[in-house]
Amino acid sequence: MKRWFKKPVVWLSMSCWLSAGLVMGADTAPWQELFDGKTLQGWVQRGGKARYSVKDGAIVGSTVTNTPNSFLCTEKTYGNFVLELDFKVDSELNSGVQIRSESRPDFRNGVVHGYQVEIDPSARAWTGGIYDESRRGWLKDLKANEPARKAFKAGEWNHFRIEARGDSIKTWLNGVPAADLKDDKTLRGFIALQVHGGKTAGLEVRWRQIRLQDLDAPDSSSTIR
């Protein structure tokens, strides 16, 4: 009987250790700065003609009238990752952060499409929800998530954490869980900063401290769960 009890204890200990290793491994990938704080090197603009510039260590997107949605896109593509950034948006402007997004000649003549983590300063307050830009529309809104809706700070800097692992996409707004989506429509693509088209010129959205852990990188010890 003593031998029978010892084995499960050993197995339980090993299981706990392995589980801990998987969780810890996901956080050991080195952080990469996607924005150097000075230039737009590594980014390319697609879609509309909104103006993108760098000011005071932040990327500033400014609206231009009579132009469609604009996107400042990373030159590189990413599949499984953890993305963190700060953003600040004018109260009249809708915006978002594209992840796993694409622009292909065979899809609506190259229109930017894919998952968008919403930036929504309106009374609806769905910042952190997941919208499928130029494709399927809302995939995960925040109707049933009051804590996340209240987490948005109007007129101030806010913080996003976005995790994409396999078919799982999760978002946090200022540390508060926002969206939790299971979807495998697109598993890899670029990251982009959206300036929404509109009729008012000069509205601004800002992004800073944009960094990413690439969980697919060869030097990453993470295991995608």
C-alpha cells in the first residue's frame, strides 16, 4: 500500500512542475521594441491618407477628411505573441490596434482586414473588444463586461495587453480582463495602428511604448497552449 501511494504523489509533483514550466516559459521570450520612439522605421502605411508622425516619444495618427480607414502596419508578421502598448485618443475619434491582419490583392483589392482590438472612447465604451475589420464585424464586444468598460480613462494614457496563442486571443485594458476569444480564422499577420476615416480633420490618437514578446521566435522557450 505504501508503494501505491508514493507513485501518485511523485506524478502529482511532476505534473505541477511541468505545468509551472509551461506557464513560466510563455513569459521568457525577450521583449522587442516595435517602435524606437523617434522614427517610423519598421512600419508602412496602408489604406487611407491619415497622417502619421512621431512627437514626444509617441506615434501620432491624425485624421484627414474624405479618406478611408488608415493603418500604420509593421513590416514583419507575427503569429503567437504578447503585445503591450499605451494609447491616448481624442474623445471624438474611434481607433484600434490590428493584430494578425493582412492586405492581399485577392481580398477586396488589398484592403486591410483582420482582428482589431477596439479603441472606443464613446459612451458605449467597448475599448478592448475584438472586431474583425473589413470582414465579419464584431466577434467579442463588451456588453456583458462592465468592469472593462469602466476601466477606460478618457483623455488619459491607457494600457493594452494583448495575448495571441493559437486560436486564443485575450485582451486586458489597464490590467482589467476585457475580451476572451476563441477563433482560428487567421493565425498570423501584421500589427497595425488604425486611424478611423471621418469628416473631421485633425483628431488625434497616440501610441507609445509598443513592445512584443514573439512566442514563435527560435530563442523563445515558450510552449503555445
